Amino acid sequence: MKITLKDGSVKEYEHAMSVIDIASDISEGLARNACAGEVDGTVVDLRTVVDKDSSLSILTVNDPAGLSAYRHTASHILAQAVKRLYPQAKLAIGPSIENGFYYDFDIPSFSREDLDKIEAEMKKIIKEGAKIDRFTLPREEAIKFMEEKGEPYKVELIQDLPESEEISFYSQGDFTDLCAGSHLMSTKPIKAFKLTSSSGAYWRGSEKNAMLTRVYGTAFSKKEELNEYLEYLANIKNRDHNKLGRDLEIFATVDVIGQGLPLLMPKGAKIVQTMQRWIEDEEEKRGYMRTKTPLMAKKDLYIISDHWDHYKEGMFVLGDEEKDDEVFALRPMTCPFQYYVYKQSQKSYRDLPCRYGETSTLFRNEDSGEMHGLTRVRQFTISEGHLIVRPDQIEEEFKGCVDLAKYCLTTLGLEGDVTYQMSKWDPDKADKYLGTPEMWDEVQDMMRKILDHIGIEYTEEVGEAAFYGPKLDIQAKNVYGKEDTMITIQLDMFLAERFDMSFVDRDGTKKRPYIIHRTSIGCYERTLAWLIEKYEGAFPTWLCPEQVRVLPISEKYHEYAEKVEAQLKENGILATVDERAEKIGYKIREARLSKIPYMLVVGQKEEEEGVVSVRSRFNGDEGQRPLGDFIEDICREIRTKEIKKVNVTEESK
């Protein structure tokens, strides 16, 4: 057989060879560094036998799939260490992930001390250097094998595999695990690893199942790379909105109130109010009409929209369908309410487009295991809008929605942090969606053409569409690399029919409109979390809940400080006075820690000359300035929503 290697050279063999044997034939050094293989474009285990003409690449830790196999092996070493130290632990799953690996165990949670103990055991296992072997078993034997080992989660996984699936296991020393692979040839090559954290995770991601303990870790081939990554982790933890937002008193959560129900503190509420007023004013400039609709409705409304069939599990239902005459639900979206605003009078083609906007409080019954700070909550506020348009207006209005979203992102300094995704239906799960395949093809082709005309670079994802239409999802990642949808624009050709929405066309006949569902800034809570992490709490001045802090150097200058504060407030600037009996250096440090953009220090000279000494997080000590000049400059900065670069040296003092 002929094996074509990555560099184009060809090796010939008279008989079948495993990937690792071919690697050894090429170079012993290559074999030592091999983590996996790629045969004819498919990633395979090193033990895979090649028995026909093929193209072959030997993958090392420098290849993503090779690094994945390296880290997957580390996850098995973790599981082996846990079983040695805690034999009562039950094994669940342990994949490699983007930045490392994890393993889920049915056992009470681990402390940091426990993780250190497990790490020490892992080092012993690596030093033992046990050979890793792969074997397969028939289905019934595999089930019996795991039952005898007392591993119920593995038994369940085997039972859920297709009848035709090959059931493979990997063993290393005294440890064997159900696994599809790929793995290294032994435990010895794992050079640098760290268990980073432990948390709870529901079995198979459902809160209806058992809560397991998930241990996260990472592994690299070089200690220097591991240290770099751990330093990076320490940095992003300081930027995590869940920590920083609480430290800065932007939001809080309280157990007796409930998961996913954050309290916005005065600072957080002020930031959201500023964004909300800005968005509502901008939408009004763009022809949106504001509505205010109920927070709940009878289930009858959701039956018409089909949310009752497609989305009921994600809703908070009030009442018992079996007993009560009327059952209500808190709204998970605003669209059906705004449709009835539209239907209050017959519209003609001249009335379209109708652009409705609403700052909507919504409720979604997210799994408790999914809750995280402000990014995944059960009550949230969204800049929601629905455009009812004629077919000939679809492209222009869709482009307008994209333009509004991009304007919002640019103003917030976030446009460079997003990617665009066209979310399509899944034809293999047609029962999840309204309409026919032909209708979906039509509307998806329409959206694709619009995006191409706009010139957006986007990916296409199957199965991510709403049940009533495809979406343009604007995606962003948090500091840990988890991707969330920040803004969405949806094209809907189905719900107008269900709600009997129409307009009278030029020829006097009634026609069905199209509907564009969109957000301009998305969910305010999630956007706030994004901004906290983006700016590390040092928001652009126009968004800051406190823009200026006046710092009198002693009690004698409180009166002048209050006059300065009053002038600032008269000009719409958010200002406070720090009248505490503290030294001025301490007050400056406190203002820096609070991420205040400007500090105005006032004492005898400032009072006599009617000036202020300006310190900022942008330029440090800016010297004395007439108060009027300072007010003029900061008002311009706020009015234009300027994003000034923070002086990192000054901020870190």
C-alpha cells in the first residue's frame, strides 16, 4: 500500500500498519511526539491500522486534534487518580475542551486542597508511565463489564449508543474507561498540567438529573506554556464580570430571591438607564414607534403563536391547566403582543413599514445549572423590536436593523469583538419548526442574499434558527471564551398567517406582511456583563455611573467642593463630593479603585482662583484648569460618546 505523507512524499508498505508504527518508521522522534493521526482527512487514534492507499498526517501537540488527544489522555489520568483516592466516586464523562479538559464524577464537591491532592496522585500515575491499550467488547459484554465495575453512568452511555456502534475501552495500569479516543500510547508524555477549578454540573446538562462534580484542568507539553496560561487565567478572573461587577457594587445576587434574578445596584441601574435612554432616543430617530405591553398573557396567546407547543418548558406558567379556567404565563418575548398593537386597525401598503420598539422585561425558565452572573438570567430586559413590512421592503428594512446594531456596537466600542452567524433550520428535525421545506429554503435564500449585499462576513449554522424563521446572530465571547448571542435579527414569514395580520395592497387586495424580529443592543443585563469585562469596570465616561468625584483636601474646602459639584450637576454631569476626613492621597486611591474617570482636587489655591486640579484615568495629573473649561470638555466627551484610551500606568498605581 502507498501512504502519502503531509509533505507529499510517499511511503510503500507490503502489509497493513498502525499509525504509530508508520510514525516510528518515519522517525523515532516523530513517534515520541505523536498524539494522533489523520487518515484521508479523518482524525484517528495512533493504534488505528491503515490497510489501503491513504494520505496520512502524524499529529502532535502543535496540531489542534493532537493537542486534544494529549489533553484527553490527561482527563483519563485525572479519573484514574480520583478513583484511587476516592474509590466510591462514579465516573461520568471526561472530554478535552478548547482550553483543557474536564471530568465529571458522582461524588461530593472537591476543595482546592482536594484538587492539590489529586494533582499529586496524577503525577505519580504519569511517573509510572503505564502503557495505554485499546480494546473493544460486544454490547452486552460491555454493559456487564461496567455493571461489575459499579459505573451506572457508563452503563447508561453504552445503552444509548446505536446498535451498530463499536464499543471501545482504554486501559492504563489499574484503570479502564469507556472511551472512543483518541489517546497517547502511554501516560508518560504528559509534561505540564494543572487542575484549575471544580464546580457542579448536571448529568447530561439537565437539572432533572443528578448533580455531579466537574473538575476542570489544562495540560501543555511545556511548563512555560502552562505558566503563561495560568497567568492568563489569573488575569481574566480579575475581569470576570461575576467578580468585578460585585466588587464594584454594580450588581448582586441573593439566595432568598433566587438564581438568575440579579439585583442591579444603583451604579448598575444607572448604567442601564443611560443605555436605555440612548437606545430609545436612537430608535425614535429611526422611525420606531414605542409600545408598552403586559408582562403576562393567557396561554391562548401563546397557543396562537405556537410558543405553547415549541417553548412551554422555557416559560413560567401561572396556574394549573387541569384545574383552572384561565392559565397565564409570564412573557418570554414581546412579539405576539406587538402583533395585536398592529391589528387594532386595518393597515394599507402606505402604512408600512410599521416599526415597533419596546424596552421589554422578559422571563425565561433557564436551567439553574446554566445561571451565570448577568449573562444567563431568568428575568431580563431587552431592546426588542418588530417591523411589519411589505415583501418589497424586506431587504431595506433588514439592512436598517443591521445598521442600527452596528451603530450600537461601534458606539460601545464592541464592533471588533463580534462575529456574525446565519442560523438556519434543521431539515432533519422539521417538526420543531413552522412551515414547509420549500418555505424555509425561500426565506433562507432571501436572508443569505441580503447579507451578501451588505457585505458581512458570516458563518452558517444548522439547527440554530427560531422555530418561525432564520436569524442573523451577532456573537461575542466572554473572558473565558464562552460564546453568547448578543444581538439577533430574525426574518419571519410564518407568524403573520397565524395571527391573521394583513395590509391592503395597491390593488385593493389583502396581503400578508413579513415580520422582522430584532434587538438593537440586545439584553441589557448581558450587554452590561460584556462591558464590565471589556473595560475591566473602567467604562467610557458617558456610561459611567459616577463621572467626576470632587476631592476637597480638608474640611475647610467642603463649601467650595459643593459649589463645584453643583455646577457639574447643572450641566448634566454625574458628580459626587468625597467629604470624608481622610488624607487626599487615600481619596485619590479610592477614586482610582472605583474606576472614576475624573477627580477634581480642590484646596485653598483652587478656591481663590476659581479653578480645579484635574486628575484623570486617561492622562494622570492634568494640572489646574478653569472649571468652565473642564465642564465644556467633559460635556463634549459625554455628548459624542467618546471612548478615550485609559492610561494603564496611571490606573495601576
